[in-house]
Amino acid sequence: MKVGIIGHTGCGNYGHYLDMAFVGVEGAEIVALADPDEVGRQAAVAKTGSPKGYADYVQMLEEEQPDIAVVASREIGDHLALVLNCVERGAHVYLEKPVAASVAEVDQMTAARDKAGVTVVVAHPWRGHPPIQRVAIPAIKAGKIGQPRLCRIYGMGGAHGGDQLFLDLYPHFFDFLWQAFGAPLWCHAHLTQDGRNATSADLQEGVEGMGLVAGDGIKAYYEFPGGVAADFESYRGDGKENPYRIDIHGTEGTLSLPGPMVNLPDIYYHPLVNPGLIDDPRWEVVPSSPPPDEHKWLNAHRRMARSMIDMIEGKEPEWELVELENARLYLEMAMMAHASHMAGARVGLPLESTANPFDEWK
């Protein structure tokens, strides 16, 4: 299948390895790359081995007619126009996450996808990573930690800690939660700014086109069927330590999964429900294959790329991928936190509006 890559150096760039996702994948041929930045375009062409480079991605789509367009840019605010232009020209799309700035935008993408009869896959690398899909999730469902009770998610800190890193990182964790436990029943969230309650006066445009955000701290609590809860926290920090992981506590033990970009073991196990924090040698690495290395997330994308080709060709894919329906759910779960903070109460699904609730906060 002919593959065209769309990036924008200096404005979303090429996401996390999406420029290389189809390079060397059986059944894929890179035919062109588009980037309006000339220097960046030349570098990306050299890196990917693309035979052609375009400044205008629409021109690339019309002249090269790729079967698959890789929308690699992390600039969330551009995703809607990029996806619409791709699918309206008959291209399937491999899309960097987060999917969009609002649920309404995902609905527009879905309608255009359905009209064009193409496939849109949202690039969630945990879906193509064997330790997560074939060890961690099956272990939870098989009762390795007993009945799951609480999932604690640490969503990094640094300059963008709080709502912005919440909106940046939710796709990884919410997709994992959905695979393990299904959709949440409700959310109760609280956002703070400099330690006080965040108000509409704190609204600002988030990074990478994510829309309106508020607060440098967030605590979002989700309740799932069966008595399982998930607690997502992110606070602005000094940038020296950026905790990024999910700990799943059950009635008979705990699993800890570090964030997807670290070159460390993927799964840790502890036999206690509430492990000690100091000098506790009982943490053990859960064996999984392949072992971690610096290529593990690029390899995850390439597994998903091959599975996407299988989907398009009507074959059974090895890896189940995230399409727009699930990406919509995860974005709505994130918007639940905004709606809950504004209401000062629990909120459930579906939300009353498909807009970012902060767009209507006065």
C-alpha cells in the first residue's frame, strides 16, 4: 500500500515515531512526505527514505493518491482539517493521539470516514506492545492481584503539569482502563491553580491546540463497574521528577506499569495490596517479551501499521487497534473531568454537550 506521511516541523512535528511507523513494514511503500518547513522536510525525507517531499500536504494527497496517510503531527487543533482532507480524498488515516480538541470534532471525523468508506486508526502504542496486551491485561483479568480495586495514575509534572498533561496523556491510560474494566460510570474531578480552586478566570489556551484548559493541578476520580476506581493526578512540578505510571491495586496484590516511553521493564508485581514505600525488596519484574529497549515503541507502531494494512485488506489483524469510536469515548472521559469541576459534583456519560465544557464556562 502506498503511504504518505504528513508532519509539520515546529508545529506538532512527527509525534512519537509516527514518521517511521510504516517504514520497513511488509506491504507498505512510502511514496511521499509533506511538511511546510523546508529544512524539516528535507531532514524527514532523508530519515524516512521518502522519494518525494511536498510543502503542501493536500497537493501530496492529490498527486500521489496514497492508500494510507500518516497524520503524524501532535498539533491537536490541526487534526480535524487534516483528517477530513485525507478521508475525503480516499485515504485511510493513521492518526497521532490525542485524537482532537473536542468530541464534536471526533464526530465530524467519524461522519466523514463513514461517508468515504475508509479506516481511521488512532495510534495508541500500548495496543501494539506485547507486554501490555499479552501479559499485563490478561494477568489482571486472570486474578493475579485478586479483585482490582484502585488504579492510581501519575500523569507527570513539569511546567505543563495539571490539566494540560492530563489532556496530553489520558489516551494511554484510558484505553488501558477500558480494555481492563470497560467504560466508567461517573467522574468526580477537582482542578487547582497555585493550590486554590481553579475558576473561569484561570482559563487559557492549552499547548498543541488542545483547547481551553485551567489549573496547574488535577485530581480526577473515575468509578467503573464492579467497584473498580481510577484516580488520575497531575500537578505542576519542578521538572526534576516526572512520575508517569499506573499502579493497579487489587485485593491480593499490586501491578505497576511505568509510562510507555521509558527504557525499563514494563510490568512490576508486589504481593501486597498497599506496598511499602521504603526498603521493600518484594517488588519483582514480571517477565514479558520482547525485553525493553530503545526501539520498543517504534516496534509497537510497526506492529500496528501491519495490523492496519490487514484491516484494510479484510484480513484478521494480529493486534486490535483503536478506531474513532473508542478514541471518542476516551476524549469524553477527559471532558468529564472539566464538566465535574465546573459542577462541583459527579458527572456521568454521555455528557450534555460534545464541546469542551470549558468553552461554556463563565
